Amino acid sequence: MLTTDRSGSLPSSELRDGVTIRRVRARPRHADWLFAPGLVPVVRRGPWDVVHVQSYHTLVAPLAMAASHAASIPYVVTFHGGGHSSRLRTRMRRAQLAALRPLLARAEKLVAVASFEIDLYGRRLRLPRERFVLIPNGADLPSAVQPAPPGAGDLIASVGRLERYKGHQHVIAALPHILRLRPQARLWIAGTGPYQDELVALARRLGVENRVEIRAIAAHDRAAMAEELSRAAVVVLVSEFETNPLAALEAAALGLPLVVADNSGLHELAERGLARPVLDIDDPAELARAVVDELEHPRAQLPLELPTWDDCASKLADLYAHVTRRSG
């Protein structure tokens, strides 16, 4: 695995769980657009059968694709969505894709993790559907945990990193409206990130700080996450953009009621009948109505069976074998 190191303090090479990890220095240190020219010679001189480029958002992706093409190494690219807290960065995505189109068009396959990506990127890149392959991310949330029975509580869970585009602020804004109809309602925001101070300030300004808890569960402790999530009466995800909304999928796997923004990969959940969509997440009253409807009339649904990470790895291995056969 070839990755970057912004800090300059990590080892340039190490063996972890049988996998060799190579790192090259990336700059700037305190930004996420990342320029790492050191990866070019590593890609061009390595005995690689195929290069898998993960995401297109930084300057790492075009360097990796260009180096692979120059060395006649076949490569594939996974998009990994396009959400960002910076509105400027979000607006730049279309131009960024246009600039990358020559390199993306040379990829052996473009990997989508959700069905809508095939239509979205196919349209923006003017590439046919057969250039894409759908390989969803896996999930590893334990399924043995039983969700709380309907009516057992009014705990609302909003799950995701504390970034503006993740939409936790919309759920806080809806909480006063929810409390008028469900006075016992509480909101648990599960995540960490740079937007926490703004969320706390908003809850205080709206007078609901005593009904909002911001508390993360360690990412590696999937059993604890399943246990905590199962206590929620409804799970809300109102991000501005989600490719493969893993938190929502995991909630669906536990059979929990879901309220989601009607956009991107969240729209797919609503289409499949797994979630109640909200058209205007900027309208606190509309969001509150949807949440209260789910609290009062939760829809019965069977837990969703999710693909595992082993399933994901198996499909990627098949893709690599297909690509190497073609290039050979």
C-alpha cells in the first residue's frame, strides 16, 4: 500500500498485518489537497500489476494516474464521493472532474460504491456505463444486537463526523419543534470533528443544550457502536452529500427507523423503502415532522443484510484479475 505522510514523522516503510506500507512526504502539512511528487518514482519503478487509485479529490490522484500511464501499468479509480465542508471546494468538483477526464478516461475501470455514482460521473465525464463497476464498501457492525422496541424511548441519533456538510446542525435546529410534540426527546450526536464548537453554540442558542449529547464511539469498537445505536428510536442522517452512507446502512441493518436527506446516496435508501426522505433539510419544521412521524409511527422492516468487507475484497480481487488478464 502506497500512501502519503503530511507530518514527515512516520516511517517511510513498515510491515503491518502482513502488508507492506510505503509512505511518501506530502505537502502542505495543514491542508488536505496534498501534493506528493515522491510517489511518482515509486509507482513508475515498482513491479505493480495494477494500481488502484483511491479518490480523486487531491493532487495525489492525478500524479498516481499519470505515473501509471507513463509506466504502462493498468489502473482503476474509486471516486469515494464528493462531500466537503468548504462550499468553494464543493463547487469546484465539476471543474476538477473535467480537468481529470483525460486521465480518468484511460482507467481500465472506474469503481462506484453506490449506484447513483455511475449515472453522476458517467454524465459529468461523458463516459458510458460499461466503463464503471459497482463495488459497495463493506460493513462490519455486529448484527446480534437487538434494537429497542418501538416506543421504548425518544432517543434520536445523528451519526457522522462533525463537519458542516454532515448536517448535524439541521437536527439541532429541528429539536425545539420536536420537543413541542415529544417532550422527552433527546438527541445523541455520534462523532468527532472541527464543527463541534459551532454545534454546541447552536444548541445553547436554541435552549436545547440539556437535550443534546455529543459523544463519539471509538471507530474500531464496532460492538459498542452497535449497542449504542440500537438504543435509538430513530436515526437521522441529513448530510449534503453521501456516497455510500455507511452509518445509515448500519442502522438499517439493525432494523432501526431512518430519516434521511433526499440527496446523493441517501436518496437510494429512500427509494428502496429503507428510510423516510426529507426534501428540505434547511426547514427545521419539515425535518421535525419527519422525525416525529417516525417516532410515532415507525415502519416495520426487516433488518437489511449488508455486504461485508470480505465481499468487497473479493469483488476487488476479481476486478484486479480481470484487469491484469486484459493488460497481459
